[in-house]
Amino acid sequence: MGWRDRFQPKNDRHAPEFPITLPFGEGLTVTIYSHTLETAAGPLECWSYLSSGLEAFGHREVIFTLKREPGEAPESFPEEPLELIKMIIPFAKNGSVATPGSTTECGRTGEFLRGHVMYIEAQPLPGVNSPASALAAVLITNDELRTLKEYGATRLMSRLGRAAAYYPCPPWSDRARVRGERVGSETILERVRRARVVGLTVLHDGQTVRIGVTAKARETLRRLQSSWTLDLPLALLTDWPIMADGCLVWQPGMTGPNAITARKANAEVLGGCFVLIVAHQQQNGMRIIEDGFGLLLTDESASGLRDALLNGGDCVVEHPNGRIIVESTDADAQINAQIVLLNPDAQLSARGVTAGMLSLYIKDLLRVLRDVIATGELPDSFDVYVTVRPGRRARVWNTSAVARMKLEAIQPPSIKDGPIGVGIRSRHLTQTALPLEWGTAAAEISARTEQMGVTLDEILDRVWPE
């Protein structure tokens, strides 16, 4: 008896109502949804198979989304994805869990599983009630599996995203696509030593290349330490840059930088698929190579960057066209501060502010705050306010003159149609200390308008007019 027969009696000619939940035993169920995805090519009819109960085995829940072929009725969903989810159980019991960028090699050649499965972070899907922590399973071809193994999951994801015009990567599987053609290997990565480093990311905001390192990434990098010589170039294959609103993409035959971007995004923060470190240069420099970033460094800068990657701590390398930063992305690497956004979320979005862009700016502010506290230029108890106007103009309040100069020197994000503001305060402070000028301006505006509420725009128009 097939799975379909378990919920639909043979004499029932009516189509089932979705979602359908099927029990698997051992506390595991799979819920099947029939839904539509909006894509650049038009609506896409899909089924999604969502597990529930894998978390009991220490595994994240898995969602498998399958494109329906023309003529397939909703009730004709294939049963192979159910078996695919079921076969995860023994692996999870043995402590082998899927993570973003990992794969399951199916080793089958049937009608459905002609390829293998890659796991990526799940995306919200309209009409599907999936947990935010779920992993999405996506079918890939034999040749795409080779690309993933040789050059990293980020390169494969950006290629799939470009082909489907869907950022960051299409969450659905297309059975007709899982045949694939051999992709040539005339990539620079074939000519250098390379290593995949889970927990390593790279971003570029037009001025700064940011290499984010987690504790897990440092563990991998330390295993390379004994054989990591600066005499030979080394390419570090990176994870998908979740804080970016675009990612470099490359395939053989492409010339010049190419990127896939989120819909309606400014693409001010681009991720990359690798970092290539090249020492023995006369001066520091950076250039985009294929879908990654080539760091051309003097021996002194290369040594400092390697030390920061291996041992933690921040490293800043200046070059004629910008800078390169190595920074820890672990939560405990930040100072003990509370971040307060002074604009409503809808207003931030309307003014062109993305979460990734703002997060990177705040990380720079925190880095400088940590430095000025260490040098005594700002007390441990602080309540700093940073405001940005269109044209990348920043003004900082409630700091010393030295701290203010350093904070205002950080390039703020590009915004439009009005200012934004961020409050950064010590967590142990029991009372907010708004800038004195703001309080005076708010009182004057309230007295004039006879209204209690005063907006950030109104305050800044008075204390920092355009």
C-alpha cells in the first residue's frame, strides 16, 4: 500500500484537501502542501513536503519543494520525497545531521531521484507553515555535486539562483532540470590550493571587504595552519553570505563581475564564493576574480590577516581603494551593548535600508566603540546616538570629541527620503540618556504643536537641519 492509499480510500473520487499530514512512526510526520510560488518567469505550482519530529533526533526539520509538471493534478504528488525524508532518520540517530551546504548522495537512477540532494537554509514560502529553523532540500545533478565538492556550495547556489532568476537560490526542485550538462573547469580555483571553511563568509560593500569568522571556522583554519605557507596562494571557500543582498556569480565564458541580487535590492552589499589570499605583493590591493575576492597583500599584511583568521581578533588592512577587515561573527565577540533602532521597520524599508546593510554599519560602530572604550576616550557606561542623512552624512551624539570624530568617519549606508537613527547603549544602564539638544527640541516642538509625540525627523530638522 502506498502513502497515498493511507489517507484516501479507493472508493473516494474526491481530491484530498491540503495540507495532508502523514504519520511515519517514531514521532515523525510529514505534511504535504499544494501551493503556488511567484517567480520572475510567472507562477509556479508546487508541492512542499515538510517534516515534523526530526528535531527529537537532533536534526533540523526538512522541507522539500517540488515543481509540478504540466498536467499533474495536486492529488498526484510523487511519493519519493516521503522516502527521502524518512531515510534521514537513521543518519540523525547516528549523530549525522545535515547542515547548510551539505549533501545527501542518493545513488539512485529512478524516475525521480536522478540526482542528489543539497541542503540550504529554508526560505518563507507563501501557504506553507514551516519553522524558521528548517532546512530546504534541493535536488542537484551529478555535475552540480562535483561543483559543490570542488568549489563550494555558495558557487553552486549562486549559479542556480542566476539560472532561475530567483535570489538567493531556488528552493524548489525541478525533475526536468536534474539532468544537467557538464560545466567546464577553466576556473582559477583549479590552479590554486583551496579549502572549504564552514562558518567563514565574505562581503563587499563597495569600499570594504569583510571576512567574517566563527569559532567553528577558526577550528578548520587551524587544521590548515601547518601547511599554510604564504609562498603559495590559498583560496578559502566560503558559506552563503546571509547578510548580503546580492552575491557574485560566475560560470565559464563570463567576463567581468556578475551578480545575482534580491528583487528590488540596491545590491550595496555583495557576497562572494571564496577569498583568494596572495602574498609577496609590493602593496595591498583587492580585485574581484570570478565569483570571489582576490586579496593581494604584502607579507606583513598577509601575516596579520592569517593570524586574525587563526586566532581571533579584528584585523584591518588598508589598500588604495578601500580596506579589508577580518572580524569575528560570534555573538560573544561584541561589546555588551543594546541596539535601539529609532525608526519604524516600515520607514527603514521605505528609505532603502536593508537588514544586512544596517547590521554591517552597526558592526563597524561597535568595533570603534570597543576601541575608544579601551583607550579611555569613552566611559564603560555610554548611551551613544548615531544619525544618518541621505548623501551618506552621519552625525554622532553623546560622545567625546575624539570618539565622535572616529564614529563619523565610518561610511554610513546609502539612504533616501529622510534620516535614520540608531541608539547604542550599555546594557547595564538603567536609564536612557537622550542627547540634551534632542530633549530641548522635543519640548519646543510639543509646545508649539500641542502634541505629545515627536518623530526623529522633526527633532533632526531642528537640531541638524539639512
